[in-house]
Amino acid sequence: MKAVILIFVVMNFSCDQTSNQKINIDYFGQKPPADSAELFAPGIISTGSFEHSAPAFSPDGKTVVWAVMEMPSYHTILLEMNYGNGKWSSPHSPLFSDTTANAVYPSFSPDGKYLYFSSDRKTSMNDTSIKGNRLWKVEKNENGWAVPMLLDTVVSKGGEYASSVAENGNLYFTYGPYRSPDWNIYMSEKKNNKFSKPTRLSINSTGYEDGPFVSPVESYMIFESDSGENIKGGTDLFICFKNKDGQWGKPKNMGSKINTSSFERFARVSPDDKYLFFGSNRNQTEKQRGFDIFWIDAGIIEELKRDTDSR
């Protein structure tokens, strides 16, 4: 019995290493990064455009969706690529897209059944009372995409961005009042197939927090902030881990392997738990503005966990 318990504890400690590890995702034939961040998929996803999210790979590795901001209009759109017959398709707008609306921050549910995104699209022609983005989800099935649905009026009333969903359905997202610089990260618990009233998380500072990515079992969360310890640029990526009492620990700056004197944003871990993707404008020039996507071995998360535990 003790041996069984021990095995369970070990499995639970590394429970983010799910069966999704068994899938082989084709990362565009690019050599995997080690312990330093490298440009991801240059000319394919990291392009002359203004990338405005990390790539969201489906757990089966057959779809990737990301956001691009069109300049100078600042209009945000989603792009999709599909894998089949040993190769990726060309980037294209998902069939569910409303090209008249903004859409950003795509995020797959851990089971791959739904894609979540933030958009100012309307539910109908009479839907004019809400300002700013709301949270939407669209089912991904064997026939492709279904019709997008407004997520939940308890959670999303306008001004919601960058959602991330845990295996148990708990929803993490950013709330930023319309045209306000004060953005914070909230969580809504999923119980009996309903969302609870969102609560502002303790990890928020007096500054700006955005773009949460939560691990499927809620063992850690990565987000961007312009406040906190050892800020290196305009916004840095931070990570926090769940304590033994189930509460979020103090956010920790992810350090110089990730953060630079530029802006780092849009964190997302691949569904096979191998890589951390994020956006950075470290390579911008007078002619090339905006963000590119970088990736690094996700082992950095365990390094930061060990460092946190040793203190």
C-alpha cells in the first residue's frame, strides 16, 4: 500500500506531464531550443507582422492558432494552420472568424474540445450595449469548427482578455475596464457546470497584470506584469506556484533566460509540456516594430520551482 501511495504522490507531483507527451507535434521542423530562448518558426509564425499571442497548439498536435495585430489599424485577427499528410497548411483565418471584429488570445482547453478566445464580436445585430472584448469559446470536432458561443455572462460582461482553462474547468483570465490601464487577473471556479462569480487573485500587484497561463492541474501560473521583483523591461514574465495549502505563492520573476530590457508577454506552454512560448519585441528595429514569438525548454519551470522550494 505504501508503494502505491508513493507512486501516486510522484505522479501527482509531475501530473502536468500528461499522456499528451506521447504525441509528436511537428514544430515546423525547427531544432528544439535548450536553456536559452530562440526565435520560433521564423517566416511562418514569427514574421514581419505584429504577433499578438503565443501559438496555441491543440493537444493532438494537428492545429495551431495564434493572433496577429494588423498595423496601423491595430485590428487583431486569428490565424490557423492545420497538420495533415506530413505537412502544415498555409496560415488562414479560421472558418468561425468574424472579420469585422477583433479577436485575440486563443487558448485550447486541455482536452482539446474547445478553443477559447477574446473578441468584441457581437452576439446579434442588437448587441450594442457591451464595450470591449468578451470571452468566447468554439467547439473543435471532427467536422471542423462549430459556431462560437459567448462563454458566460456571469464571467464575461465586457473587458475580459487572455483566458486559460484548467482540467477541472476553472477559468483564469484578465479583466481590464474599457480603456483603463488597471488590468488584473481573476479566477472563476467551475462547479456543477456553472462558473462562480470571478475573484481577483492575490498575485496581482498595484500595477498591470495580464495574460495568465495556468497549468492543466493548476500547479503553476505564468503571467506578465510591469511591477514586482527585479523588473528588467516594460513587462516581464512572472511565475507563481501553488502552496501546500492550495494558495498561490508569491510571484517570481522568471529571470534573464526569459526577460530582457524589452517587453516579454503572451506566455503559453505547449500541450506536450516540452516548451514555453512567449512574445518579445527584443528584435525590433526602426523598420520592424512589434513582437516575435520565442521558445525555450520548459525545464526552466522546474528550475524555478526548485529555487522557490529551496528558500
